[in-house]
Amino acid sequence: MAENKYIDEPTGTETVGHEWDGIEELDTPMPRWWLWTLYATIIWGIVYVILYPAWPLVNSATEGVLGWSSRGDFAQEMEAREKELKPIRQALVSTDINKLSGSPELMQTAIEGGRSAFKVHCVQCHGTGADGIRPGSGYPNLNDDEWLWGGDLEAIEYTLIHGIRNPDHEDTRFSQMPAFGRDGILTSAEISDLVSYVRNISGKEKQSASAQRGAALFQTNCALCHGADGKGDRMQGAPNLTDAISLYGLDRESLTYTLTNSRYGVMPRWGHRLDPATIRMLTVYVHSLGGGEASPALEEVAQETLEDIPAGSDGADTADDAAAGGGGEGREDVQS
Ligand code: HEC
Ligand code: HEC
């Protein structure tokens, strides 16, 4: 065939050498730019396969000499973010928990970090709004200002680290209401009277003969933990029974169950699962939800400084008296 090739006169281009019924074909060469582009893509392809993961194998792919992976890329990004956060996390842990509010930057990071950690670890029990999933579930609403074990930063942090009635740790918050009915401590008639009394002091039922009998039983059987006035005791995690807030429900049926069997609410401890900075973030977040309380120690200091100001302007003698009085009042406030 090659011998039939010749240069076509009008175009100056070589023919391919075939001929069909007098029709011949020109062998027009590829344009230069096109060829170079083709070579460039081939070279790029080869270099890519050498440097980056490319050929799929059974379980993975060829790795490439650069060792790059999208997962590694992500890990690196996370690491960079972690590095950025590290000083803040360290500052969070090393700052006295009651002084955190002095640093708005720390507070903001803590609340944001706490909010996302809450979504991962706490919503399954406390609900996405931290409102306890549903009334009567036994999971406390963390937005209100009723606290079983204490609502200042230190108390909340303690609860988070050690958990509540957590069987694997001796420092856990612990108390156990007796199962008055099941264990035969009270008869079902007595329990019914106590139910009337509890409903009466929580504003659900009018005063009655049954509630009055219940009041007497309450003083002998319940006041030890719930207080003579039924307002509860945080040392024992015993709830206030005189308001409308309830863990397990204030209808007669729920109350009868509570008194007969006791409830024994358990919360896992987080001290061994989460790092101290995350615990602190959660603490600040929970505290920020609306029901957070000032620490007793701080309240006392604030009280004293308040009392000091007018006293100082009056004269030295009265200043001493006022300061002493102020301190005493401060402590009373804390206990009530
Ligand atoms: C397995 C369910 C469960 C999980 C998960 C859980 N909690 Fe709790 N939590 C409870 C229960 C139940 C109580 C009430 C225990 C009681 O009766 O004293 C409680 C009580 C609390 C209290 C004490 C409230 C008070 O009034 O003193 C705080 C604070 C708290 N949880 C915060 C958290 C945070 C923050 C997380 C996530 C790190 C979390 N909880 C995860 C079940 C849970
Ligand atoms: C040893 C302490 C203790 C004693 C005694 C005790 N309680 Fe309790 N009570 C608790 C604790 C702690 C809880 C919190 C619930 C739990 O166990 O998870 C509770 C919960 C309750 C609740 C549920 C409140 C709610 O929010 O739903 C009621 C009602 C109640 N107690 C009534 C009584 C009555 C009535 C008596 C006396 C017959 C009594 N308790 C005796 C410690 C005690």
C-alpha cells in the first residue's frame, strides 16, 4: 500500500495510499497542539497513578508514594482544629470553675462545646431540649430551677463526674428511698393516705381526712429525707414534693407506685468516659440552661461585700458589726 502514497498537488498533503472508485484519502497530520495535549494527559495520568491511590484492589486500592488519603486529610484538619482548641480546653480545666464567667471567650467556647457534647451523650435520656423527654419519665428537666442534687457549677460537675446511684463507683451520688409497700413497711391504706398528703402539699388535691392522716405518717416515715416541710434535701437527692415539678408523676397511680416500690433513678457517670474539658463544657452548658444557681461560697462573698459598703462609710465600729451580721445572714441564705 505504501507504494501508492504520493503528495496531493492542490493541498500539498500526503495521501494514505488507498483508492476506491477514484476517491483517495488525504493523510492530514494531527494538529501539534492536539498531540501535545494528548501526551500531557498521558504523562499526567502516569504521574497521578504513581503518587496517589488509584487502582482498586480487593479490599483497598494502590496507595501511591505520597501516602495521601481523604481520611488522612480529614484527620489532619481535625488535628489542626484540636490544636487551635487545645489552649482553650486547657484554660477551661485550669481555671477555677466559679471564675469562668469572668472570661466571655471561655464561657462561649464552653457553652458551644457543651451543647454539641450534650447532643451526643445526654439527649437519649434528657431529651433534645434537656427537658426530660416527657413528664413522669424519671429523667429530670435540666432547664428548670429545681435541682435534686444541686444546681451550682460545682454540684453539677460532681454529678456529671460521679453519676447518680452508679453501681461501679463509690463516690457516686447515692440515696435509696425505701420500697414502703413492697417491703411491708406501710400498709396500702397508709400509702393511700400518704398519696393524699403528697397531692395536697403539691397543690393537686384539697385538704381531707386522708391527707391529714398522711401528714402524721409523713413526719415519721418521710421527713428524714424529704424534710419536715416536704421541700426535699439535696444531700440525699430527695425531691421537693411541694411544687408541681415531678420526676415520676403526681397522679394517684404514679404516686402509689413510687411509694410502694421506690424508683431508684440511675444516671451513668462520665468521669471515666469524657475528658475533663468536655465535662466542664457540659457543666457550663447545663448551668446555662436557665436553672443554674450561683455557688454558695460566691453568694456569701457577694453578700458580705454588699453589707460592707454602707458599713464602711459609717465608721469603723459599725463596720465590724455589719460585717459579722452580713456573714451570718449569708450563711443562713445558703442553708435555706
Ligand atoms: C441513661 C440515662 C441518662 C443519661 C445518658 C444521662 N442522664 Fe443525667 N440523669 C439521669 C437520671 C435518671 C437522673 C436523675 C437521677 C435521680 O433520680 O437522682 C439524671 C440526673 C442528672 C442531673 C442532676 C439533676 C439534678 O436535679 O440534680 C444532671 C445535671 C444530669 N443528669 C446531666 C446529664 C448530662 C450532662 C448528661 C450527658 C453527659 C446526662 N445527664 C446523661 C439519666 C441520664
Ligand atoms: C432515704 C430517703 C427517703 C425516704 C425515707 C423517703 N424518700 Fe421519697 N424519695 C427519695 C429519693 C432519693 C427520691 C428520688 C427518686 C429516686 O429514687 O429516683 C424520692 C422520690 C419520691 C417521690 C417522687 C417524686 C417525684 O418527683 O416524682 C415521692 C412522691 C416521694 N419520694 C415520697 C416519699 C414519701 C411519701 C415518703 C415516706 C413514706 C418518702 N418519700 C420517703 C428519698 C426518700
